[in-house]
Amino acid sequence: MFQKFWAGQQPQQRPQEGNNESWYPPSVGSSQSPGSSRPGTPSPSSSGNFSVQRPTDRPSSVSQVPPAEAAGIITAIKDKSLEELRDLLSYKDAYQNLLLSLEPVKTQNKVRDDLRNETLQLARENLEKEPRIMELRNQCRIIRTTELAAAQEKLHELERRKEELLKFYSPASLLHRLQDAMRKTDEESESLDKQLLEGEIDLATFVQKYKKLRHSYHKRALTHLAAKTSITG
């Protein structure tokens, strides 16, 4: 970009200087041969017409500079002499000094320094928190090996009791126990009847006990029937 600016102001082409090769970036210096002080002049084609390179034909490797940045660069170099402009193409230090004096570069360097300082500050804060982190990690390890193990054991016990209660009060279990109670009541009634026949108890005692047993048996039988009908229905 710098080269194109001052090359147009050259009245005539200077003789090629020895081995003073430009270190300028390829995107700027690629349009000239090594040691050349200005861009080459377009040569006529075989038909006599000059081959003019249109903007769309430019190499894709050349980056487009925003107008604001281009204006800042032109402002920075417009008062420089021809010798100073040559130095920009020939000496890295001169180019670097000019580059670092541009406002966009200063802004980028400031942003870079600010981000680096913030990162260093965060790193220091993290290092300061490391003892506390280690302490909390040790506490978690202790809880995991002691309190957590006891809590898990208690939880497993409660889950086992829950399963037992669910199994005990399940409809199938209730029907089974109700049926067992009916069978036992019926057996007690038969035993009481046998005692009466054998004269082991009197009639009044037999009637009182037998009536109570049969009442309990039929009550359980009706409950069993209703529950079974409700489950299967």
C-alpha cells in the first residue's frame, strides 16, 4: 500500500540498487520485482492493446484495507520523503516503527495487553483459591467415605422396609391372609363342634363361641369375595 502511494509520485525510475531486497509483506511487494523501486509498467499485448487488470482480476491473496484505516496510513506517510518511503520497503525496523505508530495498531495492542493482564489476574485469583479448593475437596472425600456411606446404608434399609410393606399390603397378600384367617376360623368352628359332641363343653358355652366364630367367618368370606371381585373386575 505504501509502495503504490509513493511510486506514483516518482518522476523517473531510479537505477536498480544492488542487493537491497525489500522485506515488505508479499501482499504489498508481490507486484514488483526484487530491488525495483516502483511497480512495473504494463506492456502492450500482441494485438497492440494494453492489458489492464480490472479490480475483479486482482489476486485473492491481497487483503482489502478498510477506507478508515487506509486514510490513517496515508496521513502517516504523506509528509515523508522519498528516501523515508524507500526505507519502509527496505528496513524492517522502519516499517515496524511506522506500523506501531498507527492508531488501529495501538488500539489492538492495548486490547491485547488488557486481555493479557485480565488473564493474569484471573490466574492469580485462581491460585489464591487453590488452598480453599483443596480443603473443600478433602472435606468432600471425608463425607463420601464416612457420612455418605452411612446415609447410603440407611437409605438401603429404608428401601428394603418399603418393599416389605408394599409386598405385605399388596392386594394379593391381603387376599391370601384373609383366606388363611377364614380357614383357621372354620377349623376352630369344627373343633368346637367336636368338643360339644364329646361333652367337653356345655351347650350354652358352645352356642356363644360357635355363633361368634361363624359370624367372623362369614364376615371375612364376604370381604374376600368383594375384594376378589374388585381386583378381577
